[in-house]
Amino acid sequence: MPKTRTALLEIVELASGEIALRRPEDTNNPLVAIRFSAESIEYLGEARHLIAKAMIEAGLEAVHDLREQGLDSALEDIEEIDDHDEFDTLDGAPVLH
């Protein structure tokens, strides 16, 4: 019988302090990791876990919406935006507004 991947995902705090989304059976390769600055941790305290969870949930919802729309169509929309808008950069990386 072929091995199938579980659809179950978990949100955990890593030893590094990052909050990660991962498959339970793949503890070394998070799908997403969120790192808060020391200033953010001081300000948010334990609420950072709720903020990270909300960020991850919003990302998963966006992926679901993109897949529902059809990934090719969504990518075309993004390319159209890229053709018309110039992104600001910070240290050479694009800044999304």
C-alpha cells in the first residue's frame, strides 16, 4: 500500500523561539516559520502565539482561495500587478504593502 501524507498540521514553538507550522511526522522541516523580534516579543508576550496562529490561518485561507480560483489564474493576476507596480525594496528584497 502506498504511503500517504497526513493532512494534519500542527503549530509549535521551536527551540529557536520561532513559531512554526509543520507536519507532525516531519519535525525538522517546518512548512512556515514566524520569527518575532525581541521588541515584538516584549510587547506581545504570550499573545504572540495567538498572533502567529492568526497569521498562519490567514495564509492557509489565502492558499485555499488561490487554489479555488485556479492557481494559473491567480498567478496571472499577480504577474499583471507586477507589470504595473514597482515594489519598494529593503536591502534588495521586495517590500510588499
